[in-house]
Amino acid sequence: MTWLTPHIGTQLVDFGSAMLLLTCFAIVAQRRLSACVDLFALQSLFLAMTAALVAFLTGTRHIYIAAALTVVVKVIVIPRVLKGVIERLNVTRELVMKVNVPASLLICGALVMIAFFITQPIIPFGHLLTRDSLAIALAIVLIGFFTMISRQKAVTQLIAFLVMENGLFLGATAATYGMPLIVELGVFFDVLVAALIAGIYTNRLQDAFDSVDTTHLSELKE
Amino acid sequence: MIKDQSILQAIAITLAQAIVLIAVSPAIVGLIRKVKARLQCRQGAGIFQPYADLRKLFRKQPVVSTTTSWIFTATPYIVFASTVTAGLLVPVFASQMPLNFAGNIIAFVYLLALGTFFLILAGLDAGSSFGGTGSSREAIVASLTEPAMIMAIFAIALTAGSTNLSTIVHKTALLQGIVTDPSSHLMALAALFIVTIAETGRVPVDNPATHLELTMIHEAMVLEYSGRYLALIEWASGIKLLVFLTLIANVFAPWGIATSLTPTALSVGLGVYVVKVAGLAILIGTIECMFAKLRLFRVTDLLGVAFILALLGLLFFYILRG
């Protein structure tokens, strides 16, 4: 283990968080719903790998459990559920967007800068090897939030919500080497249930309006 | 005396690198065509076919429309000269270019842009509608790739602490495989690869193998050219492709490049260079087979992604200080 100096460890963690942010941008640029789900699964896999790496480098056991749960819940179960939902729908891609792809990408780039400037005063005080990831975690939360607002299909909004949750998980790992296990278990359960409920709700939306465009929900019906 | 010798050596190294770029480029174009043909279960022409094509074109009489101005006949020479000059600024097989003082990466970008600008003018010059369409499309692509390219290059320049290509490559080569900013470099690499594909008119953006008027960009601009003018333009676009591949290979993976001017280092550098560039050419050929050409209005999405990747590369340099 002589090659695994703290410096290389930090770089590996940084690299993992960079990949998380990259998949975030890929989700923003992607129009096909099923590809978005795949990208979310990939992002969760990167998250689990980064978390496992942090667990290995710091010897914090309970992060391993959280990483394993991430693989089970976010890489396997939730993408399956979402794929099932998408199969029932009559749309395969996001056609009408409130903000088009290049503009969304630019706005997300600006969000990364904002996240960086907000966290910049805090980061030098941290001495954890994950401290650089805090800016990226905040950026992922902001991008997820922006995607939820700017997309109209319920499925994309759900994916954006899950992306936000990934950002929060990364933030918790970056700031404090993870939350207490009991809190993390609760969060995983919440996310799973939220995804299931949103899946059912999407199906209901499809039955009621013959579309999963959530803007229909703000129209008055007689 | 020693001073004289080093000047002679510098001139020899510069000339040798330029000659390698000019001489190898048709073979790289041929290699990409061969890879594509093999992947499509065709036999394909040999990789040295482009040399024969160029020789044939140089022998033929050029036909120039009477409606064209001097720009039309001057453009092939300007494009060829500006591309070769840009190539002089890129380290090919020795990391220290004697022309280092003459220009940095920004000069490199705008020398290539000068060629593109004149090609756009020449496309309009003959007054045909295809030329106009091609020029308009090329202008869109060029204006969108430029910021992405500049950003990607700045991301690398920040790590090396210099905008001089020689210094960047030399510093990275001396590190011997230790990458100081992996995330930042990876983003810049991805951005620069998309830029390469767009700038050299490769498949997701433009199709170099077709003369179908609906889809072509570069081919539409040069449709009016024939004879030696066409040969010069084709050769210049081959050199441009090779210059971009050289840039990617040497900036991101400068391993094996000659950091000193001993004969062994130089010959190893040349061998490694040919292998690296051939590998990249095979990659481009494979990508051309795997993807369909994008609709013109989706090209902006792809180039937007390239810009964002480059921007992230730049931001990661500051965010991930390690």
C-alpha cells in the first residue's frame, strides 16, 4: 500500500466526484428518457465507488454499508422501476423543453461556478481528504434542482430529484465522512418510497391526461 | 561555432517535424478510410491511396469559373500555408520546438481559423448555392468550436503554467506519467476530441465521404475546386486532421516524445509518435462507423457539450486543488 499516499487518495476521490458531475451534465444534455435512467444508474455507481473509496481510505466502516445500499437501491431497484414506468408511456423523449439543451448546459455551468464561490470560503478550513468534493456536491444539488424546474415530463423530474439526492449524499460524505448509519438508512428508505410513489403517480398521470407532462396539473378542470 | 551548430540543429528539427506532418497526413486519411472499409466488411483502398489521388489531382488542369475573384485562386495556397504554419507550432516527435518563441497556442488556434475564414469566403466566391450553404454551415460550426477549443487549451495551460505548446508538452513529458490534474485533463481531452471531430469535418458533425448536398459542410464549400487547387485543399485538410491528432497525442499523452536531441531519443520519439497518431486515427475511423451523422441543428448540442466539458476542465483546476 505504499503507492496509495494521501495525495493520490484525494485525487481519486476528486476524480470520482468529477465523474459524478460529468454524468449530471450528461443527464441535462440527454433527451431520451431511458438513456437518462441509464445515466442516473451510472451516476449512482460512481457515487457508490467514491463512497467505498472514502470508506477504504478513512477506515470508516459504515460508509461501506451505505455504498452497498446505494448499489442495491439506486443502481438496480430504482432504474428497474423507472424503466417499467417508461415502457408504459407513449413518449420516449423530452421534446418540448422550457429551456433548450445548449442554454441548460450553460446555466448549469454557471451553477457550478456559483457552487464553487459559495463553498470557497469554507473549504480551506476543512482538513478531510474529501473537502474538495463539497463544491461539486453543492453543484450537483443545484443542477438537479434546475433540471426539476426546467423539464416538463414527470419521469425527468423524478430523475432530477434522485440526482439531487445523490448530490446530498456526496455532500454528507464530503463534509463529515457520512451521516450516522441510522440516518442514512432512513434516507435510503425515503428515496426508495419516493421513487415508487412518483412512479405510480406518473402512471396515474398517464391514465388521466394521456401524457406525463406535469404542466397539465396546473390546469383547472371542470 | 557552437552557436552556429545549435541554430542549424534547430532549423533541421523544425523542418523535419514539418516534413513529417506534411508527408504522413495522406497516409492517416488513408488509414481512417481503410479502418472504415474493414469495419463495413469492405476491402477498401490501400492506406497509400490518398498519395495517388493527390498526384493525379496535381497533374490535372484546374477549371476556374469566370465569375470568381482572386480570393478563389488564392485560397488553396492560404489554407495550405496557414495549416502548415500552425503545424510548425505543435511539437511532433521532439518536445522542444525551436519556433517556440514565434507563437503560442492562441496563435495556433487563429492560424487555423485564418484558413477556415478564407475557405468560407471561397465557398461564397463562386456564387453557387451549394458553396453558400456550405460556407454558412462551416461558419456556424467554426464559431461554436472556437470557444470550446480555447477553453480546453486554457485548462491545460493552467496546469502547465504556460500557453506555449512546447513548454506544456515538455513539462508533461518530464513528469513521466504523473498526471497532476486528472479530472481537469480528462474534461479538456474530451472537449478537444469533440472539437477535433467538428473542425476536421468527421462523422457526427460532417461526412467527408459524401457529396450528397443535404448533409455536406466542408465538401460543399470546396465543390467548385478542381485540379491542383483541390489537391492543395484536400492535402491541407489532411494536415489539419493530423495536426489536431498530434496535439491530442502530445499534450495528453506525451510519453516517449524526445525531450533531448540525441539520435536515439529522436528515433524513439518518431516511432512512438507514429503509433500514437495511428491509434487515434483508428479510433476516429471506428467512431465514424458507430455513429450516424447528427442533424445540423443537433450539432449545436454536441458543441455545447464540448464547451461545457472544457469549462468544467477549467473550473476543476480551481475546485479540486487536491
